[in-house]
Amino acid sequence: MEQAVPSSPLEIVRSRIASAARIAGRKADQIALVAVSKTKPAEAILDLIAQGQRVFGENRVQEAQDKWPAIRAAHTDISLHLVGQLQSNKAEDALALFDCIHSLDRASVIAALGKAQEKLGRKVPCFVQVNIGAEEQKGGCTVAELPGLLDQARDAGIEVIGLMCVPPADIEPAPFFALLDKLADDHGLPALSMGMSDDFETAVQLGATHIRVGSALFGSR
Ligand SMILES: *Cc1c(COP(=O)(O)O)cnc(C)c1O
């Protein structure tokens, strides 16, 4: 039988995920594709929804508050993930809007989210972001801070499911993905949010459970 040639960006990304998973002996359905729609208009998002995509990511709370309530009113089965930095004063807004938070990275944010959970009576699964390349000016906790933050999150009643990273640009990402996988393993955490448009196949081969893909789906920003 002839194989259909994938045509849309979404089909192409899905088939690349499936190939990478096959090589690694994994199942493609173990990998959540988070379509990162930051800076993109509602039309582009609706186009992907029409093609069957249901998990989306945004990197700013304010932008998501502007764009998503209208889309979600019409599509109630969307899962919306916060992939960008969270400020303590936005924790409550973020919790009200998002279904998953990938970017817990410091004590003040964890404390604010814990309080917001109690106030709103709502919990969402979260990742702790690790500054895996120890880069200045980059989000994420240090490897040394990680155990303390995980303890703090547990005490605050936050459901941490895994670790997230954005490895340094312009170098081979595999060692950083492997290190994140080891850290998650050390702490008994099942989920790994890693891999973006340029490196998601490598991430899938190294155990990613959530890949965050923007430009490969929506075009460049
Ligand atoms: C923008 C963004 C992505 C997606 O990046 P692409 O290179 O466009 O795939 C993934 N993760 C985070 C945290 C982002 O801010």
C-alpha cells in the first residue's frame, strides 16, 4: 500500500515524532505535542484546531488572557499550557487560565502558586524548569536548587509531574536532554518537557514526554 505523503506542517511534525519514537522504541502516543502559539493570531490557532490539534502553549499570561477565552468558548476540549516564565503576581491568573504550567523555577513563584491553588480550589500539573546549561539570564533553577524546590512544591500541595528545560542555543542539545532525564529519574518524576522546533526529534529519542513546538507548526515569528 502506498503511504500518504504528509502535507500540512502539523502532519509533518506528527510524522517526524512518530519516526523518532520508532527509532527509540517508544510509542508516539507517549509524547504530547504542545503547539506553541505565542505571537500567532487566533486564525492560525483555529486552523490547527480544525486539523485536530488540542494541546497548545503560550509563553505570556497576558497574551493568553487576550487570545484564549474566546477560542475556548467555542472549543471546550483544549488543553492550554504555560511554557514561559511565570511571575509571582501572575500566579493566580495563570492557574485560572492554564491546564499545565511548565515553568516553576523559584521559591517565590512556588509559594504564590500554592496560595493561588488554595484560593481558587484548583490544581494543575506542573513542571519545574531547570537552567540545564547554567546560563546567565536564563529561566530555570540551578541543578543545586532543584531538590529544595521540589520539597517546597510538595509541601505547598503542588503536583510536580516532571522537569522542563531549554538547552543552550547553538550547541548539541543531547547531553542536556540526557542530564534532565537523569535528574527527573533521580527524583522519581515521570514527565520531561524538552525539545522545540529545532531539536524535538533528539528530545523524543532521549525520553521527552512533552515537546513544545512553535515555528515548525506556525511558521517563523
Ligand atoms: C517559543 C517557545 C517554544 C517554541 O519554540 P520554537 O523554536 O518556535 O519551536 C518552546 N518553548 C518555550 C519555552 C518557548 O518560549
